[in-house]
Amino acid sequence: MANSDEPVTLIFGAGYSGRAYGRHLVARGQTVFGTTRSPGKAEDLKNAGIDPLLFGGETVDDALATAIGSATDLIVSVAPDAEGDPVLRAAREQIAAAPRLAWIAYLSTVGVYGNHDGAWVDERTSPRPVSERSRQRVRAEQEWQDFARERGVPLSILRLSGIYGPGRNALVNLAEGRARRLVKPGQVFNRIHVDDIAGALAFLAERRHDGILNVTDDRPAPPQDVVAYAASVMEVDPPPEIDFENATLSPMARSFYGENKRVSNAAIKALGYAFRFPDHRAALERMWAEDGWR
């Protein structure tokens, strides 16, 4: 356990994004706890230097309660459900009583903005979610805002765009033969490299930021263009274009194409955050050159 004057971070939901931030903090010598639903994934957290804790979304055991009590920073990366936010539902009392808590970050999604037919949106844009999962996010954001206000602690809500990085990117999809160039005229998506999620969290934690920020890169782009650019980086032929209307897609995958918008990151850049991967082109080039895409 860290000394009483040292920061301690607890990450609820230490998955792909949470682990990236945890590794960043561990590299700086900080104590980091992270929850997982699966005992089998606890070893992955240990290997990243993160102290693993089990949390299934229903109850808080003694080990997790102790970690909450020691935490200065709380990162919430657990998806809400129809009943609301699982973390608040299970651990509200312990978090409210946490004596050292100084900052909370809630990882949300740009999906809360809904569809804007390709127009630009920013943090002043009122949410108008289309999917049920995004409506649940809006409700969870409000739950955390209400809680933070009552608790008197700053809360950063990070609205994240499509997450990619090592192991999850167009280079991997091409190498494994899974890449498809789906074409829906006018469609764009927003993206963010996982290292910039970690970087943004570190930046905001240092400032004890309070408020909502979009965390997305500079270049909303058609999905087929990203696949084509990855192919050019790898010096391979891109897969053929497929008309969206005729594509075989799961209902969830098809629903993503019902939301079309360009999300501005001007607010976090105005605070002084500099993106490590400002767009997918720079990211794909660097990951390929450094063999950091696998």
C-alpha cells in the first residue's frame, strides 16, 4: 500500500483502455488497483503492474472496499446497464465515504450525441442518443454528475470515440484477413488511439479537471479510407469496396452506421493537451514502423 501522501488510482473496469492508463501510472511509480469480472484476467493486470480486484457489478468485497478507501483517483470504465451505473449501484456508499478521494473520471462515448448527418459537434451540443446503449450512457453521466456534486469532488467525463491501438487496428485486420471496406456515402467515424486516452487521463488528473470533454483525434474519416491507408502503409492491396446496403452485418454493427458526425476535440486542446497520435494516418505509420500494431 502506498504512503498516505502518495496518489493511489483505482480503475473500475481495467480493460483495454483502463490497462493502458494503469501501465502509464505504474511506469511513474504509482500504486494502481484495477477491477476485472474474470479471475482469469487478473493475471493480465498483475503482468501490467496493476493490483487486481474482482468486481462483478453487484457487490463490494473487503479487498475492493479497502482499495476504495485508499484511492485518490477513481477511473470508471464500466458500461452501464438498464438499471443504471453498476459502480454507483454497488459501491456508492464506500465511494461517498472514501476519505482521500480527490478526482473522478468517467469514460463515456461520443455516441451520446447521436446522429448529425456528418455535421460537427462539440461539448456544447445537447445529447440526443439514438441507441439504447447511448441512452444508458447519458443516464450514467447524469448519475455521476449528481454524485460528484453531492460528494464535492471534481468529475471529468471523457466522451471517447472509436478506440484503436496495439492489437486493435486496421493493420491487424488486414494481416488477419478480416478487413472490409464498407462504403456508405457521406459516412464518417471518429477515432482515438488508446495511448491518447491514457495521456488525456493523466493530463486531466494532474489538473483535477471538472467537466465534459471530447477525447477524439483530429481527423474524422470514412471507414473505407482508414482500411485503404493501412494497406498503403503495409504495401499490400486493399480489400475490394463493399456497398453498405448489401453488406452482411450484425444489427449492432449496422447500428453504428446510423450515427454520422464529426466530433471536435478543440476544447481539450485549448486546455493544453497535445495528442500523441493526432490522426489515424500518423498512428498507422508509427505503429507499423515501430512494430507496435500487433
